[in-house]
Amino acid sequence: MKELLRVVGLEKRYGPGCPTCVESTGPERDTNICPWCGSVVALAAFDLEVFPGETVGIVGESGSGKSTALACIYQDLPPTAGAAYFAPFEGGARSTFEANSQERRALQMRHMGMVYQSPALGLSFHSTAGANIVERLLAVDWREVSGMRAKAGELLWRTEVPMDRLDAFPGTLSGGMQQRVQIARALANEPPLLLLDELTTGLDVSVQAGVIDLIRALQQETGAAMVMVSHDLAVIRLLAPRSIVMRLGHVVERGLTDQILEDPQHPYTQLLVSSTA
Ligand SMILES: Nc1ncnc2c1ncn2[C@@H]1O[C@H](COP(=O)(O)OP(=O)(O)O)[C@@H](O)[C@H]1O
Ligand SMILES: [Mg+2]
């Protein structure tokens, strides 16, 4: 397949489910809670294509299903329905949701990198920054300690974390530094796909600019494709040429980010754009 990743008909429901869950929820119904059975339809009919090396943005308000989509793609969460074809996984012949536990571990450790919105999800706070990175190197059969330490140092250098933080515990680092260590960890095994969830949310504006510059540089240097989630259209505009807009579990608009900003079609996107301008 020419895509790196093709997600088709992804659906994630929390709750017992009933035959009318999906049709009773979504932007037109103005809710993601099924009125009949009370299930939350966090994601429905979600399609996404990512080509090698490109950055795709996912934008939408809180609760629209962005993190759920990433968590399913990263194999953190089993979807209720749908498939994801990923070139490094059997050339895309089989959905990653059919992966066994060993294959799932390889997908997470080797072929994809995830940066969680909360560093507490993405980093072990009981291990040093260096050990957090080395954990991923070990997963792909690095064995020699000094080599792994050098590689961890190089990754910190690339993500502009002062080298003397190699032996620091994440809890002693600033929020911006924690996100950089997460990025370093995600990059460790040079995966072709990076998933970034609200990377800059919660950071001071001055720190945000530095992290955005870093992602720009990594887009050039690594050639990795990125799926970048943000509720902030301004961040998406800076980093993702193509994007999708989500509301209540559904994609309501997709296309070139500049075009979406200039001429939003869906009323929800119009609202989002006018509140960003
Ligand atoms: N474990 C859960 N149980 C029930 N509902 C959940 C659970 N996790 C997420 N949700 C709901 O799923 C919807 C989508 O959540 P999420 O993907 O986190 O949105 P976003 O990342 O866009 O803010 C929200 O309505 C959220 O409350
Ligand atoms: Mg989220």
C-alpha cells in the first residue's frame, strides 16, 4: 500500500451498546451519549490516511474523540469496530487490531512512537530520563550498556534537553522538558510514525514556541510521519499541512489546513476558526 497508515471505520464505544448507539449520537444529535442505553460513543466511522513522512492534524474540542483515536491506533485501546492497516505490519495486509501481544509490543516499541498529553502516562517517574529512553532500546535488542547510554544522550541532545538531565527523574524536570524527554523516548527506535497528543497544551506560551520549533526540525530530520492532535487550530496550522476536524466522535471536515482555515465548510469548523482568529 502507498499509505503508511490507513484507518477504516474505527469505532469506540464505552458501555453495553445497543443497535441504535451510532445513529443516536454524533454532531447532528449534539451528543455522544446514546439516549437508549447510555453508552458513550467516543468515536464512530473514523477514517484516516497518513502517507510516509507527512504530518496530519486532528483538531476538535475536548471530548471529541481525538485521544481515543490515537489510543486505538497506538494499540493502547481495543476499538469496538474498524481496522487499521499499517505498512510496517505485514505490509498492511492485516489489521493491526488483529495483532497478538508480541506483535502489539513490536508495534508500540519499534514502529510507532507516542507522546501522551500527560507526561505521567508516557514516562515512568520512578526511572531517570535516560532509563526511560533505554527501556525502548532494550525492547529492540540493544544490549550494550555504554552504547545505550550514548544513544540516550544523543536523543536528549536532539530534543534539546541538557545532557546533565540524563540521570534526572522526570518529576524534577519542567513540563516542557518532560515533553521533550517523551519525544526523545518516542524517537528512540526511529519509528516511521509518531503520534502526538496535545503536545503543547499546558505549557507556557514561550515554552510552546520552542517545542513547536523542535517538531518542525524533527519533521525535516527524521522523515517520520506524524499524527498531531490538538484542540488548538493555531498549533495545527503551524505544523500540519493537512488536517481533520472532529466533533462528538465524528470527522466533520477534512482537507488542507490552510483551506479549512480560509473557507471552513462545517458550521462547527466555522465556529472553531472564528474563535481562533
Ligand atoms: N473510560 C471511559 N469511559 C467512558 N467514557 C469515556 C472513557 N474515556 C473517554 N470517554 C469519553 O469519550 C469521549 C472522547 O474522549 P477523548 O477521546 O478523550 O476526547 P478528546 O481527546 O478529544 O478530548 C469523551 O466524551 C469522554 O468523556
Ligand atoms: Mg484528549
